[in-house]
Amino acid sequence: MRGRKRFSTAVAAVTAALLGTAALAGCSAGDAADATRPAAQPRPKPKPKPKPVWNTAPGSVAAVGDSITRAFDACTVLADCPEVSWATGTDAAVNSLALRLLGPERVAGRSWNLARTGARMAELPAQMARAAARRPELVTVMMGANDVCRDRPELMTPVADFRASFTTALARLRTGAPKAQVYVSSVPDLKRLWATGRVNPMGRQVWRLGICGSMLKDAEDLGPAAERRRAQVSERVVAYNRVLQEVCAKDTRCRYDGGAVFGFAFDDGQLSPWDWFHPSRDGQARLAELAYRQVTRE
């Protein structure tokens, strides 16, 4: 009995020793694993979203261009009517771009119409320099119809000259107002205008006085020569719009209308009753809508 008791005691001692060693080994292995485990990294802070270059709510507007921006023949015959201009007019019925952006209380003091009836693209650099002196937040450009509307197609402004003048105009603006935004309207589709007005006796009668002869001369003539002439003018309008788009795309603060004005079909009520060529009050309102949609697009 005594021998058996001593044996049991010895076995218990050895077992306890072995269990103790195993426990120590386990702790050491766990500690080693913890030591080699990489520490948790803090989550990176989200980067702030960059502010968009284009401001959809500019606080001042300068308009450059030709007779359309001066609202020629919109109120009375053979006269400018800038109060109904699509760009900077104060007439509530037209609801110009400036009126929509600035409100009636600020439109008079924070918008300037620097366009000139009869102007062609060669004049745009000088107009842009005058606009830059005002330090506007937005400049609207509608130019090119007079470069196409000559007595005959041979007198239309060459595309290369048109490009050079427009490029120079943007450079002039950047010199004096580097952060000004630019909204560029496409040249209207003059062939569609011809198709609309030629079926109206009054329109045909007025066009005989010499308005936009390259396109509108002999409005009822559907012969091959007349059709070729109109096609040549139409192709030049498309080429001008391509120039406006390409040059504007190189400037991060310039936005072309995507052909919105070119694609708009003016009906009889949206053309001047005195010349069936320039936009009427209602036509000016439609131009204002198109511009506002483009300028405020996110």
C-alpha cells in the first residue's frame, strides 16, 4: 500500500509538471503571435470633393455678339431693342438669362450688353476686351450669322479666319478676366429658317430687300444652282459651329451650347414680323430658356 501511494504521488507530480510546462509554452506562443501581429491602421480621412470649375449661379453677365443679342427688329422696325435681349434684357415677358440669374433688382447694375448689330467674328476680340474690363463672372457669345449672311457665298468669312478671331477673342478675355466663364451659342440653322419663311408671302417679300442674300435670295427658287448655294451656306454654318465647339473645349471655363440654338426650330411667331429673320420677343424668350438651361446645368 505504501509503495502504491508513493507511485501515485510521483505520477501526479510528473503530470502537474507536464501540464505546467504546456501552459507556459502556450502563453509564450500567444505572446509571440501578438507581438508579430501588425497594429491596426487608422482609416484615412475622406478627401474633400474638388469644387467644380463651372459656377451655375454667376453674379454678373456681359453679352457680346451681333444683332440677335441686341434684339434688332424685335420691338420696332430697323431698331435695336436691348431691353428684350435674350442675354441681358429687363423685359419680364422675355425673362432674359441675366434676369433669371441676377433677379430684377440687380440686372441693371450687374449686366452689360456690348454686342453690335452687324458685327462679324473679326470684331469679337475687341468686344471681348471691353467685356473683360467689366470683370464679369459670365460672358455670353452669339456670333457668326453675319459671317454667313453675305450677298453671295464667296464673301462668307473663311473658316480659318473665323477660328483665328474666336481664339484671339478668348485670349483677350483671359488677359483681363482670367476666371470669367463663357457661354457660347451655336450659329442658328439658316437653312431651316429659309424653309420656315419661304412659304410665307410676307417673309418672301421682305427677303427681296436683300436680307441674308447668300441663303434667302430667290427664296422660291428650288433649281439646282439655288440648292447648291443654300447647301454651301449651310455647310459653312456647320463648320463655324464646329470651330466654336473645338476652341471652347480647350478652355476649362468655356461652355458651348451643344448645338442647342442651331437645333431650335423657330416658328412664325418667334421671328420678327418686320424681317422674318431676327427673333421676335417670343424668339428672344426661347433663346433665354436655352441659355439658362445650359448655364445652370451641373
